Amino acid sequence: MNAGRPLLTSLFALPLLVGACGTVQEPASTGLVLHPQITWGQPDGGEHPYVGTLLFVQGGEGYYSCTGTLLSPTLMLTAGHCVESAGSKNEVTYVSFAENPMATYANYASTTEWLQAEWIRASDVIPHPLYDDYAAFPNTYDVGLVVLSQPVTMSTYGSLPELNYFERTAQTQLKKQVFEPVGYGAQAWKPATSNKPIPDEYARYKAVQHFIGVGSALTGGQTVQFTNNPGRGGGGTCFGDSGGPIFLNNTNEIVAITSFGITANCKGVDFAFRLDTQLAQDFINLSLP
């Protein structure tokens, strides 16, 4: 596998549609090869300790990487395609809330030893019951939950937004609102022939984005579109950021989670699964204590 390879590649009569997961490879000599980081972002600096990363196996292949947010001591929110593929749930999932998980990797003889010692193994993963690899696009149902085998106690956790936030909020206000994606995903994407260096720091990063719209042919009623560029948007998401939160800036309120993009280089626009819908909140609240 190639590090940072997209987990999903489907056409849907659209430009390239890719779920924003990444893969992690373990060569015999050099250990993990990673292409992480929110694009055009900056280190999180401890602002969102309840945002963590997932490493998991799907279809006998691993490790794929995603991002998620703790909603309670044992329940983590992420994307549907981060917990299920081809109708089967992950064979194994590990979670870490370390800001730089790779800091301790060299202390272990193998990835397995590192995961068992430093990470929390999930006791279960739960995709939305209607999630089906984007088969009903633009209705993606791309939301999932990870149940931790041991609690993680923090002073605060991620929270859900008010229902219908994007419809209730005036368009002028939405355009002014700053949104903050957080994740452990790729800093950039490039063809194999490019000599552009890409940082290989596997760490929690944050950026800023701006609202574009809801209700288009690509968003339906479940998705929101954000900027994803180094200019007006100031940042975006890429492979490995899937399932990661899009916060209202300077709050713990998650309005959406990173879901997919329509370009292979993680530029232009982002699409995130909305959490302000009854469908999303009914699914999540059923599992919350």
C-alpha cells in the first residue's frame, strides 16, 4: 500500500470522489510511513485534547488512519467509512489522543507492540445503519461511532450543535463565521512524480475554513461544503482527516465531520457530514450514556 492512499475511490458520475482516510504502511526497515496533517494548518497546541486519531484494519488491510472526537469518556464520533467498508465493520480499531502519537514509536520493536502499549483498543465500532459506501449519494449516512474499551476522562468533550443550524443561521452570518477543522490527516497531496516535500509528522493539527453552502446536488440534505485552500479559507482537510470535527471556532461544538472531497489533491472544497440534522443526532444520542 502507498501511505496516504485514499480509502474510497468512486466516480458517481462526478469528478474523483474520495473519502478522506489515509493508510499507514510499515516497511521492514523504516517503520511507519505517514503523510499526515490538516492542510495549511498549524499544530493544535493542546486546544482540542478530546480529538484523537484511529488506526484500523478493513478487509484484511491496514493500517488505515482517520480522526475522531470524544463525546463522552467511552464514545468517539467519526465517519461511517472509518468504521465500515463493503458492508463489514473494522476487524480491529485502535485510538490515541496523543497530540504526536509517533513520539514513542521508536521505543517499540513493532507497530503491534506500540499499539498494544500506547493506544486504546476499541471494544466495538458502530456505523450508521444506512451507511452503504456512499451508495445513496448525495445521502451518504457517513457517520460512525467508536466504543472505547476503557474510559478517557477529560474536563470537557465535543458537543453537538443545535438542530438545523445551517438553515436557521442567516447566510450572511454563516459567510462570516470561522469554522475550525481538526485532524491528523495529510498536509498536502501530490503525484508520485512530484519532488515537492511533504511533512511526515503524525500529529494533531487545526486550520480555519469558511462556509460555502448546503442543499446542492453534491450536498443533498446531509452534507455541508466548506472552503479548502490556503487563501480565503486558510486551510482544509485531506486523507486521514476523515471523521474529524469541524468546530465553530473557539468552541467544542461540532457542526460537521470531514467526509469526502471531489479532487485528488485535497484542494478547492471540502464536504463534511452535518451533525445538525435529526438523522445524525438520533443516531448519536442512541449510544450516548
